[in-house]
Amino acid sequence: MTPATPSRQSDAAEAEPGHLPVADRRQVRQAAVRLIRQDTAAFVTMIVFNALAAVAGLVGPWLLGRIINTVKDGGGVDAVDRLALGILAGAVAQLLLARHARYLAHRFGERTLARIREQFVDRALALPASIVERAGAGDLTARGTTDVTTAGQTLRDTGPDVFVAAVQALFILCAVFLLDPLLGACGVLGLTGIWFATRWYLRRAHCAYLEQGAAHSSLAEVLAATASGARTVEAFGLSDRRVADSEEEIGRCVVAHDRTLFLRSVLFPAIDISYAVPVVAVLLIGGLLHEQGSVSLGTVVASALYLRQLSQPLGTILQQVEQVQSSGASFARVEGLAAAPTAPTGPATPAPALTVPGPGDVSDADRIEIRGVHFAYGDGADVLRGLDLSVHPGERLAIVGPSGAGKSTLSRLLAGIDAPDAGTVTVGGLPVVELPPERLRRQVVLVTQEHHVFLGTVRDNLLIAAESATDTELTAALTAVGADWSNALPDGLDTELGPRGHQLHGAQAQQLALARVVLADPHTLILDEATALLDPTTARHTERALAAVLRGRTVIAIAHRLQTAHDADRVAVMEGGRLTELGPHDELVAAGGTYAALWHSWHGEHPPAL
């Protein structure tokens, strides 16, 4: 069952064709700030404990310098022992504070990751189906899996590590300046090599990782399309072409990975060399100053130890900068969904009460009107050309015609998935694409041969359509669509479905989707090859059962089996994007036109001679 999801043509045009948007740096920063504000107390507490841990880490080198000066000045063992105990106390305090700070950071990261996942799901569900189809399921899948996971790992692991290291590095540099400003300046100047190498890397890394993410999305799309269409690929001998397409996308991924690898291969050696420069500079300059009596030996040693200690937090920052860039690009792709077109929002208009039409009783509350509709995919030729059609409430309408006539396209417009380029498609006098999602889902449901079995139980799969349905109603819906196999399931409605549970074959999965339709109980049901996977006898039985259950509802069926058209109230014949015939089955057969030819061909008969 595919709930109709509206889209606005103007919004769709704003997005780059075939791609979902990617957030820019400003939008990423704003999103990060919003996430922090949602858990401000935890974030501030994490900062406080990180700062305390950094301060505790400064105690050791400072006291070691004091020990050196004490020994040089002839101090006793007791004084040295007291200072040594201070070093031990500082190390223990740093360990405990850093451990608790990491614990707080991980909790903050997990909660924030949960918010990102929930936000992504909400945004993905709000995307118009047409936008998802043009972008490809592979891109959305890659963003919802790889990119969300990468961003989450940064929030949980890399982010806290980098933040703790940044606080430690800042405090260490401040400590060196407090010991001696000149030695502090020497240490900072010695770090300029790291600054240049990092700046060179950051200028190139963001774009490189965005390209890597895009390459992953393209590869996922090719693999998903090949897997889902494996039978078609095999039937038409397209295996070599699909393998070639896959290899091309894999090659693109390799090129993207090679580029990011090159950036890392330049950054890391430059950083490793730069670590030693400030320590050597402080020892040389400090030695000269000590000879002149400007600084004590303990100050020089403490400064050198601080700068040597600086290599640990700086190493953490610079080694994780690659992960930060990767996750930043991933977060930009995840946050990009905020800029994608969404279904129209606004106050939900109450759905008009359903009126079951009786003889001579016609209500306009759910009348569908198509007037002067033109539609084309992208820059291609018009698929629908000046189409006019009225569908009465409670009517069963069958739409027939040759392949490529525009039948499925018409069903998409009726369901509000696409908007017409010209003309109008209205229900109850309101444009379908302007209906709020809640109203539209009550009004129109499109069911195609594409179906999905969600992980969970049979009950879980059915309750998607009606959350408050009882077990009796769920069983009745399955019975209505001929899903007798459900009675033989080991755990009934509680039977787990999916790879680790009971696996449904295509026809059973399609019946499960149709049972959701029965539970959703829409005002208008559009069936586009909805029973294509069922055998003809079962398909006819299911269609008649649906018609009985949904009596009084409007049913529009894209009919590939003409027996469906025979059972309909009216039949619409489409050719070349236009409506060429419209009327009851018997009248169209008697008219001897296109429909009559299709009907006689369906039964293997020759049309009567005129």
C-alpha cells in the first residue's frame, strides 16, 4: 500500500534534478547548535568536567619542575616526597575526571544521535514520492544508514575525544605562557607547521568527502536497482551491462577514496615532524636563557614537558580531523533533507463525511475532476495531452489501453504524487496536490505491484494502516483479500516476518499490502497492477472481494486483465496520452472501437465484421 504523497511542482523544481540537497557549512553549524541547545545542561556539564580534567593534567609537569628546582637548591627528601605525592594525586584526579567527562560525552552523543535518526525519519517520510523516485532510493538509503552512522560515531566517540583534547591543548599552552612568556611564544611558533598542514588539508577535505559520499550513493543505487530487477536483467540479457555499470560506480568510489587517502598521506607525516619542533625550540632557547640566568632549570624542563605533553591532545585532534571531515560531510548530507521539497503543510482540512451513493443519489464531496491535464517527465514529451475525465463518488472505473498510453502516469496524478504541468486534478473541488497529508491519506490510496513487508510481525505490518484495529478486524482484512495462508502461520498474527522469520512470497506479500488497504478504508482507491503477482483466478477473487469490502468507495483500476474492466461501472480507454473512449463495458464492445478490439483479442476472438 502506498499512501499518496503530494508534491508541489515549484518546490520540486528548486531541487537539483536527480539529487537530494546537501546542506552548506552555515546550515550544518546551525543544525549542530540546535542539537546542542536541546541538551544544554549535559553539554555544559561535559565542558566543566573536561576543563577540570585538563587542569588536573597540568599539575604533574609543574610539580616536576618544582622538584628539579628544589633538588638544585638543596632541598630535602621530605619536600621531594610531598611534591611527588602531589604529582600522583593530580594523575589520579585527571584519570577520574576524564573518565567521567567521557561518560557524560558518550551519553550526550547517544541522545543526540537518537534525535538525528528521528529527525531524519520524519524528514524522509515528509518527502514527496516523486522527489524520492527522481533522487533514487540508493541516495536516501545511504544517507539514512552510512551517513547517519558516521555522524553518530563522531558524536559518540570522535567528538568527545576531540573536544577533550582541545581543552587540554588550550590549558597546556596557557601553562607554558604562565611559566615563561618567551618560552610560550617559542612553543607556539614551533607549531606553525601543523597550522599550515592542517589548513591545506581542510581546504580540500570537505569537498573530497562530499564526493566520496555521492559516489557511495550512486553505487548503492546501481546495486539496489540491479538486485530488485534481477529477473528482468536476466530475462533481457542485461547482465554484462549491469556489471559494467557497477564496475564504473566502483571505480568512481575508488577514485574518491584515493583522493581522501592522498590528503591524509600529506597531512599526517607533516604533523609527525611538527611535533618535535616546539620541544626542540624550547630546549634550545631555554638553555640559552638559563645560562644567562633569565629562567630556572625547572621552568625550562616543565615547559619542555608541557610541550611534549601537548603532542598527545594535538595528536588526537589531528588524527581525528579526518573522521571529523568525513562525518561533517555525512552530516551535511543528512541535514540536506531539511532543504528538500516536502508535502504541503497547513491546517488539516476535515475530510467530508463519506456518502455511499444509492440510486439517483450522487454526492460531489468526493468527486474527482480532471480538466485539461498535460504532464511530462522532465524535459521529455507530454505523456498526458489535454486529458478530461470525471469520476463519480462510489464508482468503479477501469482504465485500459496499450503500454505507454499514460495509465500509470494518470494514477500518479490522481494520487497527488505528481502535479500536472497544465490543467487541474481535483477531489471535492480541491486540487489533490494541495491537500494536507492527513487529509490526502484519508482520501486517496494508491496501490501498485510494488509492495513492502516490514520487519516485525504480521500484526505490525497491518497496524501501519490502522493503529487501533483489533485482532478480529486484522483477521477479517486478511480474509477479505483471500489471504487464507495467514491461518496456517505458526504464531498467527504474532508470526515474525522477514529474513529471520517467516518469508512471504510475492503473491502473499501483495495480499498483505491489500489487507492494509482494507484497514485504511480510503474514500478513493487506485489500483495500478495491484494484483499482478496473483494468478488470474485469485486476482479476480481478490478484486471482487475488495470491491465488496470497499462498497461505496471510489475504485479506479488500471486494468491489464480485461475481466477487471468487465466488472467495472465504466471503462476509460487511453491511447497516446488521451482519453479516446469512455462508457460501460457493453456499450464499448457494441461500439466496435479500440476497446472492442482489445476485448475480442483478450478472448481470442475475431471482431465481428461491420
